[in-house]
Amino acid sequence: MKINKTISDLCKKNTYLKENDIEKIIEVSKTIGVMAEFYEGDVFIDVLSMDKNEAIVVFHAKPNTVESIYLEDITGKKALRENEPGVLKTLETGVPCKDIKAVTQENRFVKQKIQPIVNEDRIIGVIIAEKDISKEVKEDFRIKKSNREFVDLMKNNNILTDSLDEAILIFDNTGTLIISNKNASDVYKKLGYLEDIKNMSYDNLSLSKIKYDELLKVLKEKEKIVEEIKFSDYYFKITRTFIINEGEFQVLSVIKDITYIKRKEKEMELKDAEVREAHHRIKNNLQTTVALLRRKSRDCVYDESKETLYESISRILTIGTTHDLLSKCKNNRVSAKEAINSILNNINSIEDNSKIKTLIYGEDFEICGEKATALLLAINEIIQNSYKHAFKDRKSGNIKIILDREDNNITITILDDGIGFNLKTVNLRGLGMGIINSYIKDVLGGQIELYSGNEGTQTIIKFLNN
């Protein structure tokens, strides 16, 4: 019943099929499992999408006697015209296809047998039986200097070469283009070449400054030349190498359009710059707030009020530290050691803690902006508590911060050799502990452990850094 509902839902959502057409598809699906065993391969039912250039997989049967070529069930995925032309041809004409080459949703080459599903003299879907030919295709396309089969494939197997993402061009020893695939024509058309590029010279088609004679000299010394270039508004990665065909050398040029990747990289750089500028402005605003609070603290008569303001200043400086570090980096991640050292400097700028020695040990790691703020606020509270309570009536003391990383599992241990406290009698529900628990558990998704005795206090923070 679940399979029937899946087929029905996919058809209603993606096609114009009628209710009796969908019932026919469901009826045919009950025999597909047997076909998968008979053909010893994956078998599918595809239907024509509302978009006439694609079909929708509504049923996928995997064989039991042999291993499926698919890592997952592809029910609901699209079959595009450029990848599976035989499927669309049969859906549109009703003509069965045999041994049609295609590219799957998982980018493997297959041979397909395609039969139409008919209801009331109308083509409502197709049954597709597939065999994996990826290994033989890869073997065919392996370029060897002594192998002419690559050239033969370029001449005779349009469906394979035209399905490749790259533009492929082969020039003879005079620099004349003798073979190219469809993608090569498409690339040059969008660059403004109005004529057929076949029989054009390399120098007319070269997208870089290097001429054919210079190219030959370089290729005699190097196995291949790879370069990224910008041409007009487009970016390309071009690979050139020698091949030998019928005793004559030829030059193979493979052009990959990387415009989309480059534009995305540019967008990311601009966004990153904007984010860093925002962090810089926030840091400046927080510093202004801190300056106002410092001025107010000097007017305080009562020590309790002054202490409260100092705590607020410390927290604001901690947040400002994160924004300051983020304004200087390009990946929205900061060094944990650098950040912790910064908050220690902040604390010391508020009060004189020269009698307390603080050291950081262990392996550094990077942490993203939001998590960094949460972690630093929690560590700030823990260290403030140690400064304030652990070393009363003592001339000196030590605080150790130990960073430990195992893959993405982070453990931070904060130790002091102070006087300790009784966990049963001390109020652990105050603002400081509230901040610690809130950020460690809610933002970092981690846990905190607290131990204290006559030899000092130990706080352990654990979380997953991903």
C-alpha cells in the first residue's frame, strides 16, 4: 500500500496523468520486481513530467541476485533529456529503445532497454531496464599517448562525448580543429563565435594568449598544461595534452566552464567582507558601551554596585573580543587559544590579577562565531569566579586551561589551586552559573562537570565542534 501511495503522490504532484493512468502504472509496478531478477539489473518506471524535458522516476526495483548499481532508491528523482534521451524519446513517440546509452542520477554510464506503458492508446510511462557500463566507458576514455581509441570514440559515440560536462577539441599537427563534441560548439557560441568551429585553427580558438607553436614547445617538455583563464565574462579551466593517432601527434584540449564556481567564490568573498565589516562595527559599538560603563563605575559609591558594573564590562568585552577576532578572519572561525588569551587580557585590564598565574595548554582548534561567543562567555564566568573567590587571603595562585581535541570532540578543563568550596552549600543558580549552563548546554549542545575541594576547583566543558 505504501508503494501505491508513493506512485500516486508522485504522479499527481509532477504529471498530468489521469486517475486511471495512475492505476495502470501501479498495476505494472507489481511485475517490475520479477523483471529486475530476469534482467539482473535495476528496473524503473518513469513518467513524463509537467516539464517536457524531464521524466520522474515513480518506481525503482533493485535486483536480489546481483548488486544494484545505485547507492540509494532513486524514486522521485528526475531523468533529464540530456542524460537519458532514450527515455524521453519513448515517452514522446512510444517507440521502444534498446541498448541506449545514458547517464544516471548518480553519474554512471548505463545501457537502457526502454518499453512504453500504454493505456487507452496513450503513452503514460516507460519501463527501463539498466546495465552498468561505467567501467568500459572509463576504460575507453582513458587517454594514452599510444591509443587511438579515444579519437574513435570522439568520432563515433556522440551520446557519450556530448553528455560530458567538458568541451573537448582535438587539433591535428598543423593546429587545425578536426574533432569536437557538442559542448565545445556550445561554449564557443556563447563566446560569440557565429560560425561552425570545425576546421578552425587553434590560434583562432585559443582562449589564452599562448599560440600553437609555443604550445607545442611547452608540451614537448611537460606532459600537459593546465591553466585557469577569464575570457569575456566567463571563467574556464583548460587542460591540453598530446595524443598519438595513427602515428601522428595531435593536441587534445579539454575546456571546463567554471564560471558558476568562480562567481560563487566572488559572492562568498563579498559576503565575507560584509560580515567582517559588521563584526568590526559591532566591536566598536561594544567598546563605546564599555567606555560609558567604566565612566559610570568611577562614580559608584558602593563596592557592590562597582563589582556588578565590572562583571557587565567583562561580559561585554568578551562578546567584543569574538567580534574583533571575527572581523580579522575570512572563514567565520576563530582560534580558541587566541580568543581565550584575549579574554584573560580583558579581565586583567579591569582588575589587577598579577598575583594569579594563568596558563593555557593543549591543542588549539578553530570554532565558528556563534559558538565562540557562547564558549568565551562561559569561560569568562568560570575564570572570574576563580579570580574572585578561589584565592582569598592568598598571595598567589594558578589557573590552568587545558584544551583537548579528539576529532570534533572538544574537552576544555579549567583548574585552579584555590581554596575550593562546598558544592552542597554554594548557590549554583546565580547569574554567572546561569550564563555558563545556558551557553554550554543550549548553544554548544554540550555538558559541564564541576568538582571542588580543598585542593581547588575543576570545571570540565565538553561539546561537539562541527
